[in-house]
Amino acid sequence: MRVPSAFLIATLMSGPCDAGAFEPLFGQWECQGGVNGRESQIAMVWEPVLEQRFVRLMWRNDMRTDDGSQTFEGHAYYVDVDGKLSGTWFDSQGSQHQIEASMTEQTLTALWSNEKMSGRTRYTLTETGMDIEDAIAAGEDWRVFGRVSCQRI
């Protein structure tokens, strides 16, 4: 999928990204829970990168399977251009998703999509860490396929 040229130009022309929306998420996190019906251990890092023009999410999910374990990794690069949060996700399955996001006081909601599917990830800060819920669009509804709880390390 091509990145829209207006997005690319606005990003390159902007100075350092306004990381304020993402700042509460910054740091290293360890998470446990279930993804696609499998027990999962997740390592996650949120950080400003590339001269602080972007915020990168690095995600690694080690899932237990019947014959051992399976690893899924992904990176997302977010930017805040004039209050509009957007980004792109790339992962070890070769997928790429465009992201439109919004941040409330406690929750980053990332709506992601490509030609094949649409989904939603909610990163909700709690008193003790962060809860993450992943869902995929199923008609007018959402089918949750992942729930994990995280602690900052």
C-alpha cells in the first residue's frame, strides 16, 4: 500500500513530532494474556525515534503452541501532525496497515486497515499498568482476538 503523498510531505515538512499524546505510553512493557486463543508473553517498547519526528512501537509476542512456541513481531511508526495521530504498522507476517489513532486521557485507540482487513487496538492505561485489547472487524461488530495486561519495566 502506498503512503499518501500529502501525509508524507506533511510529515517531512514538520519538525519534531509532538510526542505529548504518546508520552504516557513511553517505556518498556511486559505483558501477559491471550492472543488468538494462545497464552502469550509480550514485550513492548514505545519511544521517540528518527530525530524525534516519529514515535515507534516495537511489539514481540511469544505465543505457546502445541508444538512449542511461535513468535510474532511488529513495528508501528506514529506521527502527530497538527493533532492528527496516524501511522503505519509493519510485521513479521509481511503485513502493512495504515493507522488512524485517537488519544483520550487514558486510552490510545488505533484503527488499522489494509486491503484485506480492518481492526482496532486499544491501549488503556490503568493504575497498575496497561490493558490492551485487539479486535478485528466482523461486519458491523468487532471480534476480540487478544487481551493482555502489561506492567512497565
